[in-house]
Amino acid sequence: MAHALLVIDAQKSFLQRESWTAASDPDVADRIATLVDHARDQGDLVAWVLHTEPGSGNVFDPELGFVELMDGLVPREGEPVRTKTVHNAMTGADLHGYLTERGVDAVTVCGVRTEQCCETTARVASDFGYRVTFAVDATATEPIEAPGSPAGRSLEEVLADPATLLPDAVVQRTVYALAGRFARVRTVAEITGDATTLTGS
């Protein structure tokens, strides 16, 4: 079995948004880096993906300079760095073709955001026949406002709204949606075999 670690959208774009201060794990890059080191030690492929929205004028517009990996995440020579403009990286960054050419049949997904590009990539990878592991604590997400919420509210107002889905609930929903259906949901410690990995103890 050939394996690849997919690092999805772990980019500085998110750090520019006020909502990132309320993210499930603002320091998620540390956990991702642990997975990257482990994958390299195992001889696995590491593939990097960045989300872009050219011409949008927002933090995902490459012209603003934020579409680059978070500090501490540095691709090695030969590791692909792809861009996408849609939620899933398998077709959006043509990872499926790239991985198929290299005989990869199992992937681990990590990055930002848990329920959006990470979950969507995991679902599509599963549909393509890959064995998928979802590194849940090496993903991060932000609060999600209820559909129809007023635009332009401050983060304080968003967090005070009982209809807002808070990050812990978002992550839990993703776990429920993926586990036993699209992916094996694992922690960084379970994947690396290190019970002390980033436990905070």
C-alpha cells in the first residue's frame, strides 16, 4: 500500500481573519508539522494544496500575498504544491491523477477547514477508492454563522448568537459524517503511535 499525506489549505489566508482567533486550533500548523515529519520518516509522499480565489480581492487572492503556507510548514524538493479554486483537492488540484500515477491508494487528510475543504477532499478521495484517514486534530475550523444571519457582524456578535455553530460542534459533526463511511478518523498521536504527541501534558 502506497500512502500520501495531503495537507489542505494550511495557509496564511486564514490568519488574516478575525474569526481565526476563535478557531478550534489556531496553532494547527504544529500538529500538521508533526504529521509531515512522520510521513517523511515513513517514506510517504507529502502533497501540499493551497486555496486561491484569483481576482476576488479577499485573503485568498494570490495578489494580496497571503496564499502561502503557515509558518513552520516547508515543502521539501520534489513534494508537489498545488493550487485549487474549489473545495476538494482531488479534482480541484488534480491530486487524483498525480497520486494514481504514483500508485498511491491510501491518503491521510489534514489542514483547514475541517468541515469544508478537508472533509470534502476526504469524501471525494473515498469515492475514488482511496483508503482515507482523517487526522481530526490536525485540522482546524472557525465558527459558522447560521444561514440567513445578518452580514457584517463582529466576531463578538457571531459568538454570542446561540444559532452560531461553534468550532467544537463543527468538528464533531465532521467526525460523525466521516467515521465508518468515508474515512477512519484518527488523532495525530494515534497516527504517529506517540501517545505523548501534542497532548499538552
